[in-house]
Amino acid sequence: MGGNLLFPIWSLPPKRIPRKEFDRISVEIIDALKNALPEHKVEPLKFFSEKSDFGDLDVAVESKSGVSIDWVKKFKEIFPHLRDYPPHKNGNCVSFPYDGFQVDILLFGSEVWECALNYYAYENGNFLGR
């Protein structure tokens, strides 16, 4: 997270973007995910409202128990540009660049959905989550 994969994985320069560009990318990513995955919950992780620039976009996607999905393949179908920039999977996180900006999709099971949204909110995880 934090845009740290752009250079080592995809040879793209690190990029922080202003709020206006972040809002545009966020809408585009979340709309695409919700349209392609109508049976799954999709939510951006909460962040401080006064934050003015961003190193990545963190989005939570529900990974329903008992449903086997190849998420990397699914994201390649949703975002065709990923043929040139293969997604990087690390545990429950799938990352990829979008307009040169890092997007992290965090996959959470239905049984931990609400807890995970609170735990990872505001980029503080364990601190505010408890």
C-alpha cells in the first residue's frame, strides 16, 4: 500500500496525486467494480476528509465464502489495461496501476466485512481498529 509497488513491480515512477484526481480515479474504479461484481460489496476504505494528496487508492471488495474466484483474472477482465501491467497479489491484496497511480483491492470475507472496514479505516488499522 501507499504506492510503493509502482516502480519495483511495473517500472512506473512513484506518484502522489491531488484530491481532485484521486476523486476521479476513485469513482472510475469503484463504478467499474460495482458494475462487474454486482453480487459483491465494494467500498473505498475511509480516510481523513482533510487529506489533500494520495499515494494510492484502497478499495475493499467482498470475497464471499464458498465462492472460488481467480481475482487476478477477474480484475484483468474488468480493467483491460492490465494486460500491460499484470496485477500483483500479496495475501488478500491485489494491486495494479491505473493512470500511473496505484490501486490496492483488499479482499475480505463476508464474515469479517464490517470488522475489516473499521480496522483498515483511516490508514491506521490496528490503532483505531481496536
